[in-house]
Amino acid sequence: MAKGRQRRDEFEDVSSDSSKQAYRRNQKKKKKTGLKVFLGIFFSLLILIGGVLIYVSTFMLGGLKTTNITRNKEELGISEDTQSEAGITNIALFGVDARGDSETFTGRSDAIMVMSIDTIHNKVKLTSLMRDVRVYIGEECAYDTGYDKLNHAYMYGGPELAIRTINQNFGLDIQDYVTVNFAAMAEIVDAFGGVDIEVTDDEIYELNKNLRNLQGESPESLSGPMVEYTGSAGLAHLDGNQAVAYGRIRAIGNDNARVERQQEVLSALLGKVGSISKLEYPGIVSKLAPLCETSLSVDRIIGCAQIALTGFTIERLSIPGDEEGYDSDYCEGGGWMWTYDVEQAGRHVRRFIYEDDYKE
């Protein structure tokens, strides 16, 4: 009996070892299967993302002119204590006026804005900086004081110097830019099917006068045939040529009023983003890409563009304003410039951009 029990015990021990080994083998198989599934999903996502990026970079953004600027924050005028917030991206927007050549992105920046993409509050904020404000540019400036008009910074050192000038004067953290030539703006507006803007009788008169001047001076900058606006005052649907002529009105109001009209055009364009079908995006983007120059990479463009899929509101600010106590004077080189409290202007801009997150 003892031998029988011994044989049974030995048999049971072997079975126990076999079951443990089988269990271990099953666990290894499960781990391998799980790993294969994970790797399969992971590489599928990589292929999908890669395919999207290839499509975007090749077909949608293939004509976009991209440039490289320094990524050194100090060289861009961003100090260690500069206010910034995750979820808020500031991009400099420059408009140059090289009439007749939509592929030229040099010269003075006649339109200067900071576009803040705020995914925290689902807003796009436009801060317009008057082109004739007196700012410190630095040694690149033509004057020993280092001060000149803001729009001259782009002429002295291109977008990189213009970004540094904005950052160091207003305490911002801009690291990228987009430049559009006004000669291409009409095409951009037409790509969106025109814009709706409130106009007065006086603005209609000046708009049509500007159209005739454009026709005579640089007809190549027009997008299609020139058609004067014949409607009445009120909400007007403007085509690309008419919208550009509206944004160039100088005879009504001061430079601030002209900038506000430019803001109106850009705001109207941004407003169209939410109203058009998502299926139209690829065609519109492919039309717009060749008309712009930017330092933004494809993945950064995709990241910034995601707000268009969620819906957003638009807010606007012009600097300087009453809060900065602005005035005008003849300054360096006898040039006419806006003078104002620069530090207060910086606080005003940062409060507008960061809202309750801004720290005095």
C-alpha cells in the first residue's frame, strides 16, 4: 500500500508540475498575443497618422512657403518670466504690401496682428498693433536710439526681428509667424466665397475709389475682373477685390480706423471657417497655402487648426488705445509715430490674451 501511495504521490507531483508549466505557457501566449495586438494597433495608428501628414503636407500644404527661424527664446525676445499658458498659442500675423507680386514677403509690414489660439476658452483673439507705434527695435535699427516704427522691424530683419520686437516691447511669447502679401488677399477672400461686412455710404465711395486705383496701378494684384460695389449701406457681401479695397481705406478716420477695417475682414474670414462644410477644408487650404509664408511646421499647423473643428468665438483688441494714453509726435528721423505707455500696453495685451490666468 505504501508503494501504491508513493506511486500516486509521485504521479500527483508530476501532474502538478505539468499544470504549472501549462499555465505559464498560456500566460506567455497571452502576453505575446496582447503585445502583438498592441503593436498592431500602434503601428496602424502610426501608418494612419503618417498617411494624414503625408496627405496634408503633399496635397493640402504642398504650395506653402515655409521658413526656419531661431528657436532660441532669448534671441526671440522671450525672457524667463514671460507669461505663457498651456493651451494658448500666440502667432504673429504680418501683412506686406508688395503690389503685383503675391509671392514676395519682404518690405514693411503694414498690418501687424497677434493671433492667440485659446483652446482653454475656445476663442481666437486678434490683437492689432498699430504699424506706426514707437518701439525699441535694437541695434538693427537705423537710429542710434534703437527706436523706430514697429512696421520697420520687418524691413530691417524680416519676421524674426519683427517677432523679437513685439515680444520684448509687449512681454509676449510669440515663436511663430504667418505672412500674407496684400496682393494675395483678394484670392484668399474669394477662396472663402467672399465676406459680409457692415459698410457706410462714405466707405462705399472710398472702397470703389480704391478699386479703380488698384485697377490702374496694379491690375495683376486683382483676383479676377474688378467689379465696383453698387449696393447700399448696411451689411454688404464683398468679393476679394472689394474686401481688399475696403481694408485699404485711409481717408475715413485715422490709422486705428484702417486697422479696425482690416480686423473686420480677417474676423469675417475666421467666421466663415465655422460655417463652411468640413469637406470643403482641403480644397480651401490647398488654395490658401501658396499665398502664405510661415515658420509653422505641418504638425503645428494641424494642432492649431483643431480649434476650427470644435467651434470658437472671436475677440479683438487694438493697441494703443485709451488705456495706454496714446498721443502722436514726430520722432526719430522726423517720422510721425504713436507714443504711449509701453508697459501699460503690454499689461493690457497680456490681460486680453490670458484673461483670469494673467498674473499682474
